[in-house]
Amino acid sequence: TRALVCHRAFVRAYATSPSPHALIFLEHRAGAIESASLSALTAAEQLGGQVTGLVVGSPEEVQVRFECFVRLKGLTSLFHSSSSQYAAPMAEIISPLLEKLLTDKSPFTHLVSAHSSAAKSLLPRVAAKLDIPAVSDVISIVHDLSSNSTTFTRPIYAGNAIATIKASSSVPIKVFTVRSTAFSAAESDADAKVEVKSLDPIDVSDPPSEHIRTSLTQSDRPELGAASRVVSGGRALKNAETFESTLYPLADALGAAVGASRAAVDAGYADNSLQVGQTGKVVAPELYMALGISGAIQHLAGMKDSKLIVAVNKDPDAPIFQVADVGLVGDLFEIVPQLVEKLKQ
Ligand code: FAD
């Protein structure tokens, strides 16, 4: 009798809970999938159901590029839509398409994306339009099929505490963005069988805002958010010239991306796009070198999950040494050139 009761309870629970089906907004740049989208795909896969990708762009971009999205491990189907209006990922322009996909007899239970600049604007907009909550910057996900609820964790207070948030069955579509450093990147799969469907774009007449231009910093170095090694400099670097002449040889010798503290960015030593921290980029490379950076909590929020942290600081009590795996107490202007020489050897 007990077995029968358990069986009935099991059947009832699973009969009422839809199996998860995530819609993931996939981003691309210069012909390649953004690595943060690959991490979001891994997160979506962890829900344990189907995953449908959505790629939008200008007609030239989508025709040429959606091929690379077809061979992604974990993707069950792929929607693509092209319009000259989709050339820039503007929330006001793309959200009507997402709203339609999520309302017309929608099979989707989750809307997912990387915690990127575009998605930080797009997903909350879609959620607000559909009157559902959104969870941002998640670092773990567990979906419970029996209760149709999804539990997320996300860092709060500059990473000093972790909040656990449960989206219950009363939330028809769970919307969330993913911190890319918390999930490995989905891999390519040459044998992947992904169903591809073209969607008609929804052109927005008289859009409330207009994309004028995108100005990207050009660099031959690895991209900060995706690099496996990062060399960062702080206020101690003195000015833009010494920042470049001291840090860049070390970054080049290591094949590393360059980062900076906010103090270095605010003082004009480095470009805004290089800022690491709470209000900059969050990175978790294999190697993070902090040179002349004190280790304020706002900076740590952006790098403390790095696998190996090396700090150079002349103050033995600098807080950066509390998170560093390797600490060198000394003058960076003496230490860094010696390191470069050793690396060259
Ligand atoms: P400092 O704190 O001035 O440290 C310089 C360090 O260099 C010192 O430890 C000193 O001992 C050392 N030093 C000096 N000379 C040498 C030398 N010759 N050799 C070796 N070491 C030397 N900061 C960020 O970095 N990223 C953020 O995203 C960010 N967001 C913020 C958000 C908010 C809301 C607020 C309030 C602050 C934020 N900050 C952020 C600022 C943060 O609080 C710190 O002010 C900043 O990180 C300090 O930068 P720094 O370590 O380069 O400079």
C-alpha cells in the first residue's frame, strides 16, 4: 500500500510539473559566440531539460554566423531572427520578440542569458513587461521538478554574502542572468543535432532609442573577461606611461590580459574597460597578478575567485595579501622588470 501511495504521489507531482525548457539569449561578436553565452548555456543545461537558443542580428551577421551556434553541446534547438534593427542588441528593439516567444502558447519555463551589458538591460525589461520577477548574476542553479521551483544563489554586498533565492511554481517563467565565471563554457560538438528555425523579426516602428555607434577598444591582448591570465595594476603605477611601460611587458611575456583597479582607471592610467571589481568586470582566470593594488573589498569582488592570486605590494599589511596565494612584499618597479627578465629566459 505504501509503495502505491508513493507511486501516486510521484505520478501526481511529475504530471503537473512541466519539464524544464530554457530559452537562452545567445550573443555574438565579430563572428564568434561570446564566451559568457557559452557559460550561460552550461547553466541552462543544469536545469535538466531542453535548451533552445535565440540568436538575433543583422541579416548579414545571422546568415554567416548562426552556423557556429548549431554545433553547441547542450543546445536542442536554435531560433534565429534577422533584421537591420537587430544589428545592435538594444533592449527596446529585441524585447518584443522575446515577449512573443514567451507568451504565445510558450513551451518555455526559463529565460536565461549571460550577465552581459546587453542582457542586463534586456532581461529585466522582458520580465517587467510580462510581470514576472528576474534574478541576476546567479552562480548556482538547482531546479526541482516535483515542486516546479528553481533555487538560485547569487553574490550580494560586493561578494561578501551569498543570497539563496527560490522562484516557486507560481512564477510561470523563471528569468535569470548568469555570472560567467561560475560556470564552465559549453563545448562545441561536431555531431550535435540541433533543430534550426527562422523567426520573423518584430520590427519596432518609431523606436524610443536609437543606436548611433559602438566604439570598442582594439587590443591584440586577450579579452579581459575571458583571459586565463590577467595582470592588473593599481594606483601605485603612478601614471598612464608607467602603467603601460611596467605592466605591458609582463602581460606580453605571460600572454595575459591587462586589468586595473578603479583608482588606476579614475586617475586615467587605464581605460574604463579594464576595470576589475564590483563596478567593473568580474574575472576568475587561472592566474591573477595584482600589482600595487591594496585589495579593497570592491576590487576583491571582481577577482577573488581567481585560481592563483599573486600580489606585489610594498605594504606587508595590505589586505590583498589576505586573498593572495603568493605574496611579494617590495617595490613593484624593481620586482616586475626582474620577473619579465626571468620569464624571457
Ligand atoms: P590604493 O588603495 O591607493 O592602493 C595602492 C596600493 O599600492 C597600496 O596598497 C600601496 O601599499 C601599494 N603601493 C604603492 N607604491 C607601491 C610600489 N612602488 N610597489 C608596490 N606597491 C606599492 N575599486 C576597484 O578596483 N574596482 C571596482 O570595481 C570598484 N568599485 C567600487 C565601487 C564603490 C561603490 C566604491 C565606493 C568603491 C569602488 N572601488 C573599486 C574603489 C575601491 O574602494 C578602492 O578605492 C580601489 O580599489 C583602490 O585602488 P588601488 O588598490 O589601486 O589603490
